[in-house]
Amino acid sequence: MFVGIDLGSRAIKVAAWEGDTVVDYQIKESGFEPHRQVEAMIARYHPCTVIATGYGRHLVKEYFDYAVITEIKAHAIGIHTLLPKATTIVDIGGQDSKVISLGDKGQVVNFQMNDKCAAGTGRFLEIMAASLAYPLSEFGSAALESTQEVQINSMCTVFAESEVISMKNRGVPRQHIARAVHASVADRIISMLNRVGFGDTVAFSGGVANNPCIVDLVRRRLNNVQVIVPENPSIIGALGASIEAARQGEKI
Amino acid sequence: MTTESFEIKAYPEMWKDLGMDVERFDKMRLMLGEIFRKTYLSQKNRPLKMAYFDAMVAEIHGGRIKELLAAKAEGHPVIGTFCVYIPEEVVLAAGGVCVGLCGGSQGSIPDAEKILPRNICPMVKSAFGFKAGKICPYFQAVDFVYGETTCDAKKKCWEILDTMVPTYVMEIPQMKKQSDRTMWLHEVKEFKAKVEEIAGTTITVDTMNAAVKVMNGKRRALQRLNSLRHANPTPISGKDVLLVEQIAFYDEPIRFAAKVNELCDELEQRIARGEAVPSKDATRIMVAGVPMALPNWKLHNLVEGAGAVIVNEESCIGTRYYKDLMAEDGADMESILTELTKRYMNIDCSCFTPNDERMAQVVKEFRESKADGIIHYSLQFCHTYNIEEIRIRETCAKEGIPYMFIESDYSPEDVGQIQTRVEAFLEQIRG
């Protein structure tokens, strides 16, 4: 059994790979002691070969001495395996956002990653949802219902939140504000895509790909580009790591 | 020196005499010692001759300061600088001491931000904060600071710094036309007159020629070190070379050159034995961009922590400081100063426009260092390097050189992201 662990900032994802397919996966909140959570999550797969990825990959390496790869490589492997036609990946997780450009064989040829701030990440959406009193799971669908164009100018989470508050106080209906929040994230994704360059097929991965409004807005902004979302975008990193574990296992 | 016994030596009496905030400075001393232990002394298989440079760190706030104060007591001026454009030859010829001032630490930034705007270059803020907070013995020991006009942040900060320590400013041209070269020669002459006035001495052709030889000797030693580290496999870590380059800015130049040459002798033996740091197949990275003032080891630490090795710094802390020598044994002062301005005009700082020679220089150093990829490193708000980065990126794309750009400051908060980006870049190079 080959197992990939993706320790994200918000959640731990685990995927188990055998033969040529995902045989199991799990998603749990990171909690305070992520290494214990990992231990509990992978207990059922013994014996197995493990590769860790994600923000907390070095913690896992320290505790269990598993090999590590970056989430950039992991997402590239995961997406290329599931969606071989994809030329570019947009991965938006809890605390960072990335655009990864893929070569013919699925190798990483270029990538962009946000720097230290939370702008345009899952965390940004989470804070904005809370500020508008939406449960995160309904935030995207609520924003989809709005058709009116209002605009948020700040990408900084703190400034954007004050803009949201001032819109609320001007009486702008909340689904319009919600849509503006989503549009600002979509614009940021487009600007990262333009910096890296993209081909004809853009694949989404990471937890934010579950948000229908973000995907819809990005689709509208990209003409003649196919935008695909895999069935379970949150586990792409873990999946990529598990496939890499299988590859390295074969080498040995 | 073992890892456990290393500490940065404390000289509270001397610091008090220098008017420093002793209690605060002592905390910074302990922190620096801790970081140095973790970053440097934990490295495996270091050259034995690095011991001198480790000792220079241990004595950074003591031994070297004592030497500066002794020079001052004998009537020699001590001049603080911030840029490789200030001609050290002139200071040495007047019997003076030239020290590059502190500007690489997060610790002094809150002191600066009490006065300066927050959104300016961290190096300028850090340096300014050291003086404002009275937490740098070098700043306290210098007779005056000689600033320059290589960026807007520095240019305007000198005006404020001047209220705390006498600060003179040399105008550095922004273009390299004949009129700029003429102006620059004039500035060098003014600088010489100022140094002579403060030293109470006249610089002669002989003292100037002797100073040129000293600086050439120091630069030759650094060139030798850089070319030895270009060996594949490399015999020394990038962190260690960076430390030597940083110490170049505050050590006594003749002794420093001798110690660098001793290190080089050891490296030659290591190369002959095929010794590799950290390993034969380590990915080789060249860094290009802004200087890394002591103790800014952030990028080197991340890159080498990921198992790669840095083999070149195309930077004011690296090759931009020592790649050019100047003609020796000039016949008269006018021709020496003309040669000197020529030498300094070869510096390809991004403050110049156009700066095409830097593109060629980056590619040349990439080939010479046998690097596998380039990381362009800029400090936040450094407009000239941040914008010139676009042309470096295009040059690398054209030459097929794997390339990544990192913009950062001295704070630890982006370490996680940069680590991920560095590791992904290494994965990309390794395929």
C-alpha cells in the first residue's frame, strides 16, 4: 500500500494508492498536534510506504522520517494522473495559492505562489464568510445567486474586511458583497495565471475548488480555455504524494 | 571552537563608554550567538580555517571595536559606509579605517519604525534603527558616516541620520555617460578632500598607491575564494563563503586577505582530495540581486537546509564588491583617481540605467560557477532590483537557465512559503 499525507494549514488529507487507483482517502482538521492526527489516520494502512507533502511535511519527516515532496510537485503528479490533458493547475488551499504550469510529461515547468499574506486564499474566503455571517459551505452558492457587479478593491484581508463592513453599512445586500469577495479572488487567480502563462486546459485543485462561485467566475474570465475540477479537489496533494510513494517504491 | 562553547563575547564596560543601550544590546548579542550556533556551527565538514572567521563573529562587538577605538586614539579616522561605491582606497590612504555598517537584522527595525515610514527597504530601516536605538557598537565608534545616493530611501534617510551622527553624502551618478563620469571624478575628489580634512593629513601618490595594493590584495583573495568554490563538487558551503564576504566589510583588510588566502590553501587541498560540501550530487544554486548584510543568512540557510549548495553571490556582498581590480603604481594623483573612478564605474548596480552589463555578468557568473539554477533575491521595496528582475528573468529564459525570484525582508513570517518555493525549485531542476 502506498500512502500520501498532505498536511495543510487547515486540514490533513490522506490518500491510499494501490494498483492504479485510489483505494481510500480521509480528510480531517489539522488540530493542535498534527503528528498524532497523522498517526491515527494512517494506522489502518500498515504496512505501507509513505510520502508527506504540504505545509507541515517537515514535521512528519521529523516524527516518522517519511520522505517529503513539495505540494507543488504533489499537485502536479495528482492532476496529471487524473486529468492528463491539464496544462496548468490552480491550487488554492487554506493559506496559500499557487499556479503551476505543467510540461508534456506532467513535470513542473514554472510556478507562482503567493507570498506571506493570506490574500486570495481559503483563509481569506473564510474570514469574509464569517464577516457576512455565512457558513463557509454556503458562501459560494450564495454568491452565485447574485448578479450585480459591486467591487472590492483591497486584496489585503484586513483592508478587504473593512471594505465589506462599510458596504454592509451602506445597505448593499450581502449576496452582492459575497459575489464581490469571490470576484476579487478570481481576479487574483487570473493575474497569477497571466504571470505564469497557461495552456488550453486549466485544472483546479485544493479545498477552494469546492467553491462553485470561484470556479464559475474563473471560467467566465478565461475564453476558450477548458476549466476542469476533479471529483475531489481537496485530496489532489495527498493523491500525488501517494503516487510518488508508489513510484519510489517501485524503484527500490 | 565547539558548538556549545561558542558565544559572542560581551564588553559591557566598553559598550557603556560608547553610549550604547547595554541591557538591550546584550539580549541581541545572545540572540545572534544562538542564531550563529544553529546556522553555522551545526554544519558538517567545515574547513578548519573557518575558525578565524567564527572568532571574528565571536569578537564582532568587542575585539574589532577595540581595534577601531585604538586607531581613533592614534588620530586615525573611522568611517562608516553602506555601499561598495565608497572608495575604500581613499580612506586607507589617509590612514583611516573603513567599516561597512550593520543593516541585516530584524532586531533594529522597530527602532527605525518609530521614526521612518514602514514601507521602505528593510536594510535601510535596520541600519537606521541600529543608530536610533544605540544598539550597534560600530555606529557608536565611527567618526562619521559617508552615505551615497544609490536609492531614494538611503538618500532621504541620510538627512535624518545626520542629526544623530555626522553624515556626508557622495553623489553616485545614475547613468554612465561621459558627463556622469566627469561628475563622479569630481565627487571622488571631494570625498578625498573631506577624508584628508578629518584625518588631518594629505594623501600622497605613495600612500594612495599603497592603499590600492591593499584593496587589490583583499579583492584578489576574495576572487580566489570564489573561484575555488566554483569547483565541482564545491569544497565549502555557500553559508561559509557568505560569512567571509560579510566579514570583509568590517575586518582589517591586510589581515583579512591573509586569512582568506589561508582558507583558500585549505580549499585547494580539499579539492585535490575530492571533498564535497554537502555532497557530490548537491544541486548548485547561484544567488543574484541585493546584498545580504550580516546577519542576513535567511536565503542561504533555506537553500542549504534543503540539501542544495550556493556557489556564487552576484551581489554587492559578493562579486560586485570584488570582481574588479584597479591599475597599480600610478604616476600621479590625477591618473590614480581617474583609474579609480574607472574601476568603480564598472560596478553594475541596478541604480544605473541602462544596466545591460549586469545581464551579461549574471550569465557569465552562472557559467563560471557551474550552477544549476539562479535565485534572484530582492529586498522588499527595493524598486531598482525588483524591476530589473524582469530583465534578469527574460535573460535566464533566453539562455535556458532555471530561474526563480524571491522578494523578502528580514522577518521570519515568510520562511514557510519561501522554503516550499525553494524546495519546489530544486525539484524542478532535479526533474
